Amino acid sequence: MQDWEEQCEELLHFIDESPSAFHAVANLAALAGEKGYMELQETEDWKLVRGGRYYVKRNDSTIAAFSIPDIDIVQIKGFHIAAAHSDSPTFKIKDNPEMPVEEQYVKLNTEKYGGMLPQTWLDRALSVAGRIAVKQGDEVSTRLVNVDKDLLVIPNLAIHMNREAGKGQEYNAQTDLLPLYGEAKEGRPLSEHIAEAAGVKKEEILAHDLFLYVREKGRRFGGNAEYILSPRLDDLQCSFAAMTAMAESCPKNYINICVIFDNEEVGSTTRQGADSSFLQDVLFRVKEALGQTDVWLRKQLANSLLISADNAHAVHPNHPEKADPTNRPFLNGGIVLKYHGGQKYTTDAYTGAILKELCKRADVPVQTYFNRSDIPGGSTLGNISAAHVSVPSVDIGLPQLAMHSAAETAGARDTEYAIRMFKVFYED
């Protein structure tokens, strides 16, 4: 098996084991821990040493891992930072979710999380995962939970009952998109499934952050198995690539950081989002633990680079006209360098040139992306993060189709391309 095939299989396994942002961060922490990264707590003092490897989490859904060069502090040149996000569009379960229907069915009350393609969630086997808060004795703690069974479906309305469905339809989140859970007379409360999966008593559960997820496993497909089809490629593909490269690299002159934020899909304006103080707090505490001044930190940041990694749109085989006429990324075409005149992507001539040089040194192909001038694009992490930590930054992604679908398509080779580029970045 070639390197890119091994990395592709590891990515698909990682995604399968990460049905929520909480699980993704736990698995990224485990990936770093296997390579000698030690967990720190925001509530405790930090003691850092030369050559040390560390990570810290916030809200169990955001993580920053960092490694310090084994050199004298005066030789450190700055920070090499990569950022991605742990969340994907889905449905969040409300409190008191069971809704009986004519004393026959029970459906669950949910709300949309992020901007998904809602029709892609219909008629698929779904389940529930996330985090619960439990009280045991006098303590309140959190636990991850994954109901690892085919539990739910959001059923379509038959074409015979909606003759206009084939002409396109708008979906009402409160009436059209609620999942069927079970029978009203014989079914078990959802709380019993949650408690059983978490290994607690249902009366111990105080609150929850629970989300639907697609039960479909990621897989390779195509004439030569050159593509992958998987849920949550946006943005677990970039998160996996950045953290894998970080964990396997040794810094020489720069402090390496890999930060994976939550809540990008809903605007990043949370204490664990890119619009929070999290990255700024980590940098400040690293500076303090190394016994340095604010001036030292500002000097290092002026000589640093942030790579914002969030997947990019590939040219669509059925709608190539939706892509920019002269900047046309394709699956398996390598790293996508993203530009935007309104600075939704932060790439400029200087940082774009650095990224191209990194790809050249890694022997990785690079492509460019611009939105069509008459089609507005989405937002990402780079400009939000740079507003809090003002460093030169560049926006990249891996090419994919059907972004924000329940199952997305990407190139099987592109994950390994990203890992190689990030390794060059992290190893100077």
C-alpha cells in the first residue's frame, strides 16, 4: 500500500470515530498524546521546557497543540500556526425532544446547526452523538456519548403526495426535517439509549450537547478507487492532516502550533471559536511560561505565519460553469490556495508565495481558487483568527465536491499531499 493510500485509510477511520466535534477533539488529543504531547489545563499554571510537547483543550471541542524547539529561547524566530475546525453542519437535539404523532410514532425535536444541504440528510440511517453533563455525588462532569446503532431516519414525503418535489423544494426545519425515532406505545425514551451508551443512570444526566450524525462509513470509490466519499470531510480532512503532521514533526527554529476550533459553521463567536481569545490566550501563556515579555511575543508574531486550512470547492463535473473561469481546482490536484478580493480569505502576494514555496519543497502540487465574481463565497477561520492574533496568514483547503452535504466527495491522494506540506512547514 502506498503512503497516500495509508493516509487515506487513516483519515476515514478517524472520521468514522469522530461523529461529533467533541469526539474529533478527543481523537486529535489521542493522536498527539501518542507522540508524546502532554495535556495542560487552562485552570492550572503551565511549566514549559525546551523541546516540550503540549496540548490544551477548551470546552472539549477545541484543541491547541504546540511544541517548543530544543534551542535557547533567544534563537526562537516566531510561531508556525495551522488552524482548522472540528465541527460540521448537522442537527442539534433540543431538550425534551420526544414528540408523539397520533399516538403511533415518536419523532425528535431538532434544530439546524450550520448551513447544510438539508435534502441530503433524508432517508439515511442516523444516530446521536455528543456530550452529556452528569451529576455523580457532589460533582458535575462531562462525558462523551455515541449511540452506536442505526437509531433514526428523516423520511422523505413520497412523490405521490408531493408531485412538485422533483422541481425543487424548500425544507422547513420544524416540519420537514425532524427524525423518526420509534413507536409511541412500545418505544424506549431517548434518555435510556443515551445513559446506556454513556454508562450512567438516566437520572444522573443533567444536560446535553447532542447532535445527529450520518451512519454511513467513509469509503473509496471510482474507476481506480481514486476518490473518497465520507461525512464531515469539511473540515476533519484538514484537521487530521494538520495534527498528524504536527505530531510527527520536530520544530527547529519556530514554536509549532496546531489549533482546531469549534463552531466555525455557526460563525465562530463562542468561547471556543476562532472569534474567541483561545489562540491569543495560548500564545500569552506560552510567553509567560517561557519567562518572556509582551514585546518578545509581539516580535515573534511579526515573524510568524498562520495557515488557515478549510476545505475548498473543486470544479463540479455537472456544473463546471459555477467555477471561476481561470482558477479551477480539481480533486487529487493538491493543495488549494484560496484568494478573495474582500479578504474573506487572507492570502496575499507575500503569504501566497510562501505557501507555494512550501508546496515546492514538499513536492506537492498547488492549485488556486477564487470565487466567481458574481457568486459570493463562504467564510472561514483565517480573517477571524488574524483579527485577534495579527500575523501574516494564508488560506488553503483541500478540493472537494458537495460541501455541507451529509456525505461529501474528495480526492484520495489529497490528504497525504496536505500532510507532506504541513510537515515541511512545521520542520522549517
